[in-house]
Amino acid sequence: MTQINLPFEVGQTVELRSFISGYRGAWFRCKILKISQKRRALFYDVEYLDYPGESIHTTKVFQQLEGGSEKHLMIRPVYPRQCHENEVLNKEGGGLEEAAVVHDDWKVGDLVDWWEAYCYWSGTVLEVKENGSVQIELLAPPHGEGSIYDAMSKDLRPSLEWSLEDGWTVPFSKVGEKSQCAKLMKHLNEDQVNEAESMEEEEQSGAEPREEEKQRPTEKLKKDGVLRLNIMESESVEAAVLDLEELIVRFEWMKGILAPHSSEKSSWIYEPYRPSSSRI
């Protein structure tokens, strides 16, 4: 894959991971200084933002794990804004298009990133303690270092996955029942907000709905490619139950945040869940 297929550019802040032993499973904040291509391979020169004394590092954008054949993208955009459900999201969204909203306290099985030694290490919560700390296990080799550590809850963020096809997604916990420790919210631009307000005014005035509004909601969502259900991929009972649980959660969240009686019109919507293919 060439640079023309990637959304990154010189001067952009990104996150970078490494497959070097001792640093596997960690994400570093970097700034892209140079983009080059050698023998059909793509390289970025990056500056580590949290390691001021570190020299400029040249990294291969697509790499393979030792003994593996699959190529992994080593770069992703800067992590979305993080907040809790009880926090108020302002209309600017901190300058970012998306926000990762943490449901509540961390639970056993949650997939998290741990801030330690000026980078984020991906792992799983093994135990939640009363003193505001947790025990986490880092990703197993070769994807991570696989060790177990005590960490403070305040130093954790939800693990997210990013791909060229789907953007940011929240992975499911691998322990016990399938669950997610966060949801993604997407900030509407001005045109989208105006369109929503216009539709609301038409509804209140009793105006005849436009032709596209007469479609059944599910038909319109399918046509627009927005509604992504597990049942579309599998007709199993489990897929249907997962879809129902997901829709209930979305409905309850929207009732609380996008309620019509709110004094301010919210410019936030929930990002539709897009199933991710794998953890890594």
C-alpha cells in the first residue's frame, strides 16, 4: 500500500506502535516529520513527543510480526477525546470529531490502555481493587509483553481499534459476556445540525414529509449504509440478541443526551457500531 491510500501527512500528530521486544503492545505519541519510500516500502520519520531527548526515528509503516506473514499498520490517528458519562460534552468536542465515552468504573475483562513510562500499554483488567487501583495483564506475545502489573484507574483509557475501512471502533471484551467498556460519540458538523433542526421544525409545523422521509427507518438506514447489524452477517439467535442489546443501549443514551426537552440542542450523535475483525 502506498501513501496515497493513507490519511496521514507531514506535521500530523499520530500514535505509533512497535514490534521490538520490550515495547510490544505499546502506543507512543509521535509527530510525522518526513514521508519517504524505499524499495516499494513506505517509511515515516517521526519525533517522539513524550521523549524530548530521543532522536528522530525512522519506522516502516507496514510491518510483520516475527514468524508471521500478515502486514500490520503501525500508525494510527491521535486517540479521540476521552470522558465519562456524567461529564458534559461541549459542542466543540475539544476540537476532535469523536469522543470515547467510558460507561462507569472499570470492570474485570475490560480492554484498556495503561499510561506508564510515557506511553500506553494495551491489556486486560484482571482485578479491580478498593484503593482505586486495578491489576492488568498486557497483551500476550508476540503482540505484547504479557506481564501482569498493578495500575491506577486514573491512568487507564479504553482500548480502541482503528482501521482504514472502519475508523475507530470499540472491541468487545474477551472475558465472560461480550461487553464494551466505552462507546464512541461523533460530533455533528454545522450542516448536519442545521439539517436536524430543519427536520424538527417541519415536523412541528405539520408539513408534508419529503419522499425519502416516508421510507421505513430500517430501509433508509440500510440504503444509506449506516445500520450495521450482526444479524446481517449471521442469522443465529446470538447475533439477534447482540443487536437487541446494542439498540437498547443506544436508545437509552440518546434519550438522556438528545432529549427534546433539553434547553440546548446537542450536536452529538452516537457512532454506529461497526464490528471489528480482530483484536489486533
